[in-house]
Amino acid sequence: MVLSRHNHIVLLSGGVDSATVLAMLADREASTTAVWVHYGQAAAEAEESASRAVAAHFGVPWTGVTVARNGTYGSGEILGRNDLLVAVAALGQRDVVIALGIHAGTGYPDCSPSWLSAWQRLTDLQHGGSQPIAAPLIDLNKTQVYELAESMAVPLELTHSCEAANSPCMSCRSCLDRKALDARA
């Protein structure tokens, strides 16, 4: 995990995980920017709104990036999603840490330590080692991430967890996770 006094770009989807990473970095003696990417996701409108709100809460500059694509993705695993997000954050950058909220227990290959290591090798090759990728939640499961978010006073009410729609569908994997986590509170 690389959380230092370097400049940081946080890939801020507007969900609990990325909001927690932003909370971890927002008060450091470094420049932190939140980046949200529109790549055709079904919940783009709600994610953008949540991302903007969370960045504003922490007083962090926010940037939106649109990647052109015909159509939209549904819910569930979107192959290459995190590849795209890291590539967008890396484009044209030097001496910046790219931070994202991937965590354990998803079963998605692009949320694994081996995926993170492979991307780090690629960015080291491309950027001469000047661009670390930080995934401070990589060893935590969703419950642990949620507990960390609560302990850090992350404004969970500003986040959006549904991957299928702009309003909670209550049936996608993200909605079911959020419902279970909220119920224990």
C-alpha cells in the first residue's frame, strides 16, 4: 500500500469503497484529486452525483472523464472495468499515486492482488516507476471496509451502491451487500 505525501488521484466511483479511500487521503499533506469515469455504466448519473458530493464533502477537487462507447453495461462484473479506470487515471501523468477502492472477497479478477501487481508492473514499465498504484483496502472484505468507513465518518448517505440503476434496485450484488451492511447498524 502506497499512501504517502505524494500527489494522489483517487478513482472515485461514488461508492463506499472509493469514498473510504478518499477519506484516507483527503487529510494528508499532499494534493489529492478525485476522478470519476463515465464508461457507459447503467448507474452513471447517480454515481457521478455521489462522486461529486463525496469529493465536495472532503474538499477535494473533482474531475469527470467520459470514455465514448455505444450502449450501456448492465450490472455484475464488467470485464476490464478496473483496467480502464487505471488507464484513464494514468494517462499523461507522472509522479502521482493512483488510488482505488478494490477489496477482498469480490471474486472479480480485477480486484485481486495479482491483478494489482500486474498493473503495477505495467505502469512501472510505462512511467519509469513514478506512478505507484495504491489499493489500501485490498486485504479487507466488504464488512471490514464498511466498518472502516463508519470509523472514519465517511458520509455513507452521500454514496451510491447500486450498479444496475440510478435508484437502488435492491436486487443487484451491490444493493444486496449494502442492504446487509446497513441492517447490522
